[in-house]
Amino acid sequence: MIEELRPVELELAAEFGEFALFALFETEDSLFDQYELYVAAPWLNTDYALRVRISEVIRARLSLEDFFRVQRIIAPAVTHPDFSKELRYYPTAGCVVEIYNRQLFEKWVARGCIITCRPDLMPVAGSAESEAEAPRRVRLPRSAGSAQPSALPRR
């Protein structure tokens, strides 16, 4: 089914623009032998007509059996934190990347195939929003004359 989805991704990219993510995941919510198609792009918003168009192209390219194996199409925003935290490690350059047992988009992904992953189209990596969420290290001052910081009182 991955071989059939590659032309779908290329056709949609030619029509609308490049995808930041185009992947097929078997998640904890998936039924047996069912998959969720994750599509993310800077141009993809909550417009229902775009999602219908994606579904139409998938239906035209896949066999009926494979079409019904795609349980749902999920379009996370490219500003989702998983793009800068997890998916930036899976850039694809014309090859499919398989992943197993990962936590992505608040779901457990048992297995999946990333057809396209473009970290350069994900604006989160250097944004102020992601920097604000990053944990900050604070150096506590030591009390005068002590080599070790004072212990916390017990309750």
C-alpha cells in the first residue's frame, strides 16, 4: 500500500504544495489491519474541502481494499510540538522510513511508515513558542561558607 500512496502524495503536492509530513501509522486507536494517514503541510488548514480532495485522490489511486484500510485522515498542524521534538529526526529523501513503538501526536504508534517528512517546512524548530516551552536551567546560589547546597527540610 505504501507504493500506491507515493503517487498520491506527489499528485497532491503538485496540486497544492509540499507536505511537511505524509505518513501511515498504526496507532492504539486503529482497528486490526487499519491505518491512520497523517498529512501535514503549511498550506493545509481546517478547510473541509481540502480534506475531501485528499480523500478523493486517495480513493482514485488505491484499490478498494487498500482504501478501506485507511481508517481516517488526520491533519495535525505543522506547529504541533512533535514536529520539533520527535519528527525532526526522520527526514526522508526519497525513501520510506519505518518507525516502531513511538509516542506521536498524543497517541502510541505501534508501527508506521513515513513517506515524506520535511523538517525544513516545520516552522516550530526555531520559534519563540517552542523556546518558551523548553525547560530552563537555573543555577541556585550557594550559601556562604558551605560547599554543598542546603538540604530540603523533611516533612
